Amino acid sequence: MSKGFSLQKPKRQRFQLNDVKTANLLREQFPYTTVPRILFDGVVVPPTLSKDIWITDTTFRDGQQARTPYKPEQIVKIYDYLHQLGGPNGIIRQCEFFVYSTRDREAITGCQELGHKYPEITGWIRANAEDFKIVKSLGLKETGILTSVSDYHIFLKLKKNRGKVMSEYLDIVKAALDEGIVPRCHFEDITRADIYGFCLPFAEELLKLSQQSKIPIKIRLCDTMGYGVTFPGAVLPRSVPRLCHAFTQELGYPGTLLEWHGHNDFHKVHINAVTAWLYGVSSLNASLLGYGERTGNPPLEAAIIEYISLKGDSRGIDTTIITDIADYYRDTLRSIVPENYPFVGTECNTTRAGIHADGLLKNPEIYSIFDTEKLLKRGLKITITDKSGMAGIAQWLNDYLKNNPVEHEPINKRHPGVRQIYDWVMEQYALGRTSSISSDELIAKAKHYIPGMFESDFARARKEAIAKGKQLVDRICAAPEVQALNPKTLEPFLKKLIRSEPALQFLAITNVDGHQICQAHTQRGDKGLFRPLLKVNFNEKEWFVNVKTTGESYCSDLFFSRFTGRLIITFAEPIRDKHGNIIAVMDTDFKFDELTKRLNDPTV
């Protein structure tokens, strides 16, 4: 490396193709038998942030090459999420799709039917002129074209030379222009390519074609193997700043027509992509959760956060959708998302250190990157270990109360129950434990030492039973036989119902005067117990008065039936005509024990 750095001044010049006879594999940088070398010559170029920057998505193209293929309906769902995330200003500007299979085309059609302006749907094809017909038939205005630029690909893969492949690439581009399709040339493996001897001469010819045709020709700068580096003074082709500078400042290719596409082989995928933004490239190509060939592409959710950081304005971005997307991948697609993965991992905002937990109790800003509750719909969390301390345990308990609301004051670290749980935790680790304390263990200990935090099993069962009873009542009232109130059809319906529903103890339907429209129904063998009610006027009963006065449903507390001695709940529901007027009231008594048996019945 030279002792000092010098700024390279912008200049425009004509670039000549260096049509070498043999491949230049840049062995000084890429020896293959050892780790690639990063070389320096001390030349530094100035950043030139493009006035307008945006994100493009490759989840359904490169991202799909690294995982189980998506089903068409899954692609449509994710595409809609991308639309919501990027917002109305198109911060997520485009999505690219394969176009060859029936499933590919079904997915494209499904996304098109959503009618979203952004992300724009684009294609990806091989360098085959016939494939433009497929692109055009799908109504796409733009497609990516594979145009590999390194000698590794030109000589070793394609078995051709630079002059030959450039001629073929230009012919393909012309075919796209003839069809009125915007070509996006993917400069594959550019960080192992001869920038001045092939890439810039090829790009210069593309620029001429664009000017002649009046159709934009885009270039995707593909760091296929993840060799790009951001270090000041690093040499080409690995230097991301100098590579971007060469295209935008030396050649004069518009930054709005340039796009960066990277891979994470050397853990630099995100910073390389953002650096391309800083050095004049408008478009950052990314994939949800970083899915992509081998080690993956720039994570799109990280690019979203970086965009807001650079712009200081969300411009319609809805960052909460990041959590919805992560949940969809975990819950529906059954994808494994590392727990500590930034922004999307289930524990990305979880702390284990006691001193951090103590800080969070005092003020969440001390150990939180930003308001994750507001921006990601994810509250701060604590995981308990021997390093958590009493403050960490108190924070965990308060988080539990927040998600499982009961009437209880916030718990501080001086609570005697917290001390007892802390002593138990420390005992676990003294005995050789190495794993963190699970939620189930903490809940069990909290129930023992701080029982007031929890709703009793009986109270919870009562609440769930009431909800289930209301579902049954609603279903009965919605039945056409009940709505019609015709005794000829109502009687057999209720008779069949009472036999099929063992939770029902008593059911009666009365008119607005309190007189029965049809006979009351009970379980077989119980009719004699209810003989005093079979022809009674319910006009003064609490449930009847309540429904008639308020026009709303009524539910009693639990009580023991004076007829059967069973624990029951009474429901009363108004029955209305088509104008909304109450024309009858249905009274139902449910046996609590039988009703609780129905709690896990999905048919109700």
C-alpha cells in the first residue's frame, strides 16, 4: 500500500475492448489454493450519493434458489407484503421473477391481479432472443438477462473469448429493444472481471444503444462470489467504491440505471450494497431474510432500515410489516429463522445480562436500538440465566403481565417472590445447568411464589366456557328454523338440537310478552324436573327483562340450578325480524361441566 491516499478526479473517456487470447484470472488476488487477497494501491475515490435511491427485490429469483420453491399463492402473499412494506412511493421499486414454468407464470399472474403499482414485476431470462416472447406474453416491461463478464465465465464456462461474447450479448440486447422491452444486463462475477478491458467497453456500447433507441438499458453489478470490499484504497475489481465510481464518473453511466447485487460469502453483503448506494448506484437488489444462492443476498429488511437511516425519512415505509413477514416465514412457510437474526429473529431484542435488564427497567432507550414496539411491533424481552439478576427476572415477569393481562401491580426487583425465584435460578446453575431458564419453568415458579400474577384455572375455564356458550347460542339463533318461528318446523328442530347437544339443560323461546312460542325443551329424563317452567310466563325473569330493555344478549354468572342442582350458565338472546325489531327471546341453560368439555371442539 502507498503511504498516502489520493483522490481520483472524475473523467470521461472512451474504453477499448481488450480482447485477450487467454483468460486473465487475476491470480495475484485470487490464488484459489488460499484465501483471496485484498490488495491496495492507495487510490481513494469520493462518495457521490445518488439523489434518488431505492430497493429492488430478488426473493422470487435468487432467493428461491436457496430454499424450497414457493407455491404460487405463497409468492402472491409475500409480494403483497413487499407492497405494504415499501409503501406507496415505491421504495421497493421492483421484483424479479422466473418466467419459464407454469408455476412461475401462475405466480406472476396472481401478483398482477393485485393491481399494485409497486413493486413493478420484472422477469429474468437466459441470453436467448426467443425468450423475449415469453416476457412480452406476460405483459412485462423489463427483464434481466444473464451477461457474465469475468474471464472465469467467458473462457472457462462459455468456452469463448471476450470479443465473441460481447457481440452475442449486444445482439441479445438489440433483440430486447426491438420488442420494446427494457433490458437489464446482469454483469455476472464483476468483482473478478477486467473492469477497464471488458466491463466498461461493454457498458459503453450499451450506453450507445440506449441513446439510439431512447430505451433505458440497465446494468446490474453482480458481486456473484461476494469478493467486494469497501476498504479505502483497495484495488479493482474488488473495490466497491472504485467499481461504482468507474461506471458513474469515468464512463458516465447514469446511476439510476445501475443496480448492485451481492452475495454474503465473506460476510460483507449488506455493507457492500449500502456502499454502492453511497458511490452513485441508485438501486440496491436484496432478498427477504437474505435468502439467496449459497450464502445469500443482502437482507431486504436491513436495506429498508438502512434507507431510513440515510434518508432520515420513512417516505411511506411500514416497518411493522417486517415482523409480519418474519412470522409468515416461521409459521406458514416453516422456515428456520435464527433467533438472534437482526430485526426478524424472535430474540433480536432480547437481553440476558442482568445489568442490561436493570437498565431497561429504568429506561428502555439505554439498551434498545430504537422503539422496537413502535417500529417492529416487538416489545423488549428478557431471557433468564445466571447473569440476569433480580432485575432481569422482574423485567421478565412484567413482560409476562403485559402479554397476559390480569389486575396486578408492576413487579420490582425487591419483591420477595422475585428473590425466591432468583435463588432458585442460581441454584440451578450451581448444580451445573448450562441452558437458559425456559418460560414454562419461570411461569411455574411465579405461580408458586407470586400467585396473584395469574388467573386461576377455574376463572380461565369459566371465561372460555362462556365464550363457547355464546358461540353455540349464536349458531342456534342463526338457524333458519329459529328465524322463521314457525312451530311446525321449530319444534322438530329444537327436539333434534337438544338431543345432539348434551351441554344444553333447558331451552325455551318466548314472545315479547313472555309467553312461550313453543314448548320448552330439556334433556331426556329431565322434563319432570322442569314441569313448573314448562308453561310459565317469563315476563318478570331477570334475563328476559334485561334483553327486552337493552336489546342486547344476556349472560348470567355461574349458579346452581334449583331444579337439577347442577352448576349452570344462563344465556338469553334476542331474535329479530328483518327490520331489526325484537320478536322473540331465546333462553338457554348450559351445564358448565358439559360446556367445558366442548372447549377444544373446533366444529363449534
